[in-house]
Amino acid sequence: TDPNIPVAARAHTPAGAEAFVRYFFQRLNVAWTAPSAGILSPLCQPSAIACAANEKTATRLVSEGHRYDGNPVTVKVIAALGSTSTNRIAVLANVVQERRSEIDATGKTYVADDRKDLRLNFELLYTSQAWSVASTKIMK
């Protein structure tokens, strides 16, 4: 578990789950712009495929000396949808994948991502003292 998760994002409540998803996106933005590997995995269950993919990108960016030229994600709305059990909750995140470029140390562009509005459904799991991402799905 990430020891830096804010107190509000540790609460075993729908508001805590929403705060956790906001924190997750803050860390994703750091992972890809700093870049910094290893900061997403502590927020995710080992089975969370999308988390693993995001972490893999962060690791690649570090190893290649690349980074994103601005925050790749802007949060618009986050809302807890409901609990599937006492330790699981679904959270909807409406976000913008911003138009950003992957650049090297000299500023050369390698990849440019287009702007997209996305609706993501997070399933969170509460374990002992914090939420973690169990799965993430893109909604249509």
C-alpha cells in the first residue's frame, strides 16, 4: 500500500473511494510526466490489468528517458456508484485524456496522443487500511 495515500482517500466510505480515485489519477499524471516508475503498483491489486499497463508505460518512459509534456489526464467528475460487498465499491470517473506528447530530454516528440473524453468504471477493494484498484473498464 502506498503510505502517501491522503487520509480522506483511506476512509472506508463512498467519499473515501472517490478521493482514492482522484489520488490515483494524480499519481498517474506524476508517473508519466516526471516520469516515475513504481508509484502506481502500490495502488492496485496484482490482477488489475489496466494498472499493470499504466505502470509498464511509466517504467518504459523512465528507461527510455522520455516523459509526457503535461498531465495526460484531467478529472471531470468522480462518483461512487455503489457497493458490491462491504469491501468493494464501483466508482465512475469521467476524465479527459488530454492531447499530450511523449518527448525525450531534448523535447523531440515520439508519440502524440489525441484528446478523448473517457468514462471509466473502477472497481475498488478495501483491504485493511486503504482502497486499491481491483479493475478498470472503459465504458461506452
